[in-house]
Amino acid sequence: MNEEKILQVNELKKYFNMGKGSVLQAVDGVSFHVNKGETFGLVGESGCGKSTIGRTIMGLYEKTDGDVLFDSKNVHELSEKERFNFYRSMQMIFQDPYASLNPRSTVREVISEPMEVHGLYKNKHEQLDRVYQLLEEVGLNRDHANRYPHEFSGGQRQRIGIARALALNPNFIIADEPISALDVSVQAQVVNLLKELQVEKGLTFLFIAHDLSMVKQISDRIGVMYLGNMVELTASEELYDNPLHPYTQALLSAIPIPDPDIEESRERIILEGELPSPINPPSGCVFRTRCPMAMEVCSMKKPVWQEIGQNHYVACHLYDETLENKKPVKQLSKV
């Protein structure tokens, strides 16, 4: 795999002022990088901050602190002209394929709009030919160009969204929950389409989702998010074979296994309690209020982000070599 870093996220923070002195800590010091040509998966429960990271990388949200470097340039320090060119290189596929498409525009107008904004084609016939080409690349046909978004199924609308994201020939695409609004039978089709496009066009993906089983099918490396923090990061196969963080272990235990005998006999880790509010996150380790392996130190000290194995990173006191007493406060809950 090419290990040339195309995107670097360094200690990124994004806070939202909620008024009356309340601050929502959506992203709280997250760091990772994405190599050119790979798919980096970002997973976690709803509200963990993964979509906020994607929007902050794109510049749709201003950062609170930290840096986002794309091709070694700081995204949040680009001039107006540089930002205009930046969007030629990076595009986004949104979660809801219906809400992200203008219902009053035809498919042709939806896909060609970015081309017109960036002045890619002076000749309307060349532009229309490109629209037809993009539709065929995503599994639709040119007859669909004059239809409106409401005339399509959810899977077809998402294909239109993918075609629009490809309109400017980007080399990096942020796919923000691109399959969560689709039927299960359609999800695999969209994932396979993205994988095919990646090979054909040499694309790099940041794939944001909450479905770990689907993320495994497309990702080279995976970062696991919890309440605005990155808790574990490693290669896809390594994460599934050797999950270290208790939160990752719980997420993986919830994935159904097709074999009924194995599914019936295996133990599932049950997380107790509700997801805390990012307005008032727990002290120390943010996962400690639901962690079955929580220790006293977890409430007093934030765990250090460290490399436990080769390219396997985790933030958890269980792997802190300086701690002597690692006895959990409560016992592991399984069914």
C-alpha cells in the first residue's frame, strides 16, 4: 500500500457554543492520517463526532483547535482561490441522498452544477457527454439525466450523489454515512461500486459509518470513535482479530455471525448506561461510565494515545505499563 500521507488530522477539536455557557465538545483532540489510495474507516455510535470530523476536514465547519493538512496545506488557512481549487480535489458524499439533492433540479442539472461553477467545460455538449459518462460509471443510464430525484429509489439517488461527487474529478472523497439510509440489500451494491471506482480512478476515501461489519468490507484501516475521542486505530483485519479497547470489543460482539451454532454459543458484551452528553463529558476516560473494565484511575486521568503493537494504537489504561493495580471496579457483563 502507498504510505504517502494525503490527509493529516492533528489534535483536531471542534466545539459548539450552545448558549448560556454550555459548550458541546463534538470532537476533542483527534489525530489520524489517511494514505494516498487507501480507504480509512471512521466508526462509532451516533453522536460520537465522526460526521463532524468529516465536515470540519471539508471546511464546512471551522475548527476550534488543531490542524487539518491536505497535500501538506492547512485547509483552514487557505485563501479564497486556494479553497476553490481545494474543492476540485476533495468532495463529499452525504448521508441522506434525498436531502442532499435539489428536488427541483433534474439529474443532469444536479451533476453538471459543479462543472459550471468551476468552469470545466465551455461547450455544453461536452458537459452533457460527461454527465452521461458519470451516470454510466455509477450504474445508471443516460435516460435518467432528465428525471428528478423523487423518481428514483434510495440506492439510485445515492448513485446520483456519487456521480455528483465525481463531477470535478477529485482524488479524495469523504463518504459520510453513505449507506445508512439504504436498505440492507442495497448497501453492499453501493460499497462494491465505491470499491470499483477507487480502483478505476485511484481514489482515496474517508469512509464514515456506524456499521462495523460493512466498514470492514471497504476499509484498509479503521479508527474507532467514542464521544469525540479516538479510542483505537489499526488495520481492518487486526481490529477484528485483536480488538484491544473494551468499547471496540463490545461493538464487535454485537455483529451477528451467519453460523447459527456459533452465534448461539458466543458471548456478547453488554454496555450498561446511556451515552453521556458531549456537553458534560465524564472526567478522565470518557468511556469509563459504560466500561465493564473501568478502574479507579479511569475517573482521574485521561488515557494516553499509544502504540501497543505495530501500527495498532489505543487509548486505554489497561495498556498503561506504569499502572500496577489494574483491577476493574465492576465485573464484565456478558450474555
